[in-house]
Amino acid sequence: MESAAKTPKSLTLPWTTRITLWLLDIGLNLIMRKDGTVNRGLLKLVPLTPPSSEPINGVKTYDVVVDPTRKLWFRVFVPTQYTVEDLPVMVFCHGSGYIVASADTQLYDDFCRKFARELHVIVVSVDYRLAPEHRHPAQHEDGLDVLKFLDVEENRSKWLPGNANISKCFIAGDSAGGNMAHHVAVRASQFNFQQLQVVGLVSIQPFFGGEERIGSEIRLNGTAPVLTLKQTDWFWNAFLPLGEPYNRDHPVVNVSGRYAVDISKMDLPPTIVVVAGFDILRDWQIRYYEWLKKSGKEVYLVDYPNMFHGFNLLPELPESDQLILEVKDFIHNVLNKVFTALIRNLKQMTLNEPLL
């Protein structure tokens, strides 16, 4: 779980998966216009999944509006086989370069449904504002505002099931959502919540970068089945604020670079970082892991040497199931530590009570 495995020389994938990735790549290039805008009309062809009050694969879903003025909402995924148990809440941030996808995109609905069922958690999937129409920091503000919304007792009792325990809250995300999850966790560490406590961070192939071209970008550009430097540069140009003095070394992109925020004294939760051998972002993700470790944070690295960016969304791959098991083990270990710390604090309080 700690060391980065050696990447094979070539990627071995089923033909069906290769065709899927080829079609996704074509679609992505078609929606990215040369003028820096997104072809939203073409995105209407992307399959969406409506909420389901009747369980599908053991999970029911419903949508909650946080702020209609900015169309901020989230989808709740409730595993129906765990109606009595006290369940953690996982706030999930979807990927896709900050420019496309939503909480009801079929790929992400399927993924969050699987997370809820297999991890025994209540998933809150955030539908945040997209770039370039809404640039940074809109997305990270939306993520934090969902946490604030869940922290209000009235909202929580109305919109979350009774067995949802927000004092055991995980933030998770893949790709751009992994980037977002980190920055939302940083913001959350500086906010005084009443009940909500962020106890863990699940970062699946987080989208980081910088002006420097580093190993995996040079080695895999044009050969990896998903993502090219042309695409990632386009995403960052669409995401970063206009007129900012920084480029891709902006601290929201190059999180561990020269402009990095000092997190050494921040109360950030334990983190699991997932990387893949054929992901051009791989070396940036490993730098992120090393930066967290150097900053004194509890962090674990999970490496899939024969996988690529976004493999978690393709259920036909056995590695996507392995990822679920790794995250499940991480959650179990974090919650055990939380419980142990709670018992220790209770014992200490008892010892400090004056005798009557």
C-alpha cells in the first residue's frame, strides 16, 4: 500500500475497454472548442440517470438543492440493506477536468451507487459549477458550502437518513474531483463546524500539474489511453481565474510547488492516494503523496501499475473492484482509530472528574 510499483512496458486491456476509451477521447476532443469554450449542446448526448426512490442494486437515490440561484445540488445514495447501522457520510466530488460531468451522469451515478453499497456509506455526490463558465474558486466554494449545509441540524434531519453520522465524514473525488477533494478538505480544516467532522480523504488519481513537464507527462503523452498534455493544458486554462498572476504553478494546480500553501500545522485527515502506471498525471500525484508525508500528514499510496486515468469508472476491470476493497480497508482503519481516540478521551475525562 505504501510503495509505487514498477509500471509494465505496455498496457494490457480488453478490446471492449479500448473501444470505450477511444470513444470517450473522441467525445472529449469534440466538446473542447479552440476558443476555450465547451460545446454544451453536444453534452446533451451523454447518458444521465434520474434519482430512484426504489432501490437499484441495493441503493436508493434522491436529489437535494442547496442553492437554486447557482444551481448547486447534490445526489444522496443510501444503501438500503444497512437501515439500522450508524453509517459514515462520504461527500464525493466527480472528475472530468472541472468542465463536464455531473452528479447524475450515468458513469458517476453507477460509481457512487457502488461506493455506497460496497463501502457501507451514505454518499453525497456534489453537483458543482463547471468551468469555463464558472472559474476557480467557484467549485471549491460549492464543495465547502455542501459541508456547511450538512452541518445544519435542520438540513440534516430533513435530507439525510437517520443513521447518517456526519461526525464520520469522508471527502472523496477522482481526477479533478480528487483535486477538489483536497482543497475542500483544506478549507474545511479552517472552518468551525458544529457536528460535521472530516475524518478521511480519498484521492483517486487527483488532477494536479505545473509548468514543468515531468517524467510521466513526457513518457506517456500520446501513448496513454486517456489524457494528453494538450487536453490537461486546455482544462487548466478553462479553470484558472482570468488575470491571475500565476500559470500552472498556481497553488490550486501545483499543490506542492513553490507557491504551495503550508499545511504542516493544519488539521488535515488521513489520506489515501490512488495512482496508476499509465496515467500521465502519475508523477504529480506521487509528488502530492510525498508532500503530504513531508508535511507530517498520515497518508497511504495505492498503485495500479497496469491501469490508466479513470479506470475506477469501468466496472468490467477487476482493478476497479480492487480499488473498492482498498478504500473499504482505509475507511475501516480510519474509523477504528477514531473510535480508539474517542474511548481514550472518555477515559481521560473520567479520570479528571473530581470525587464527590
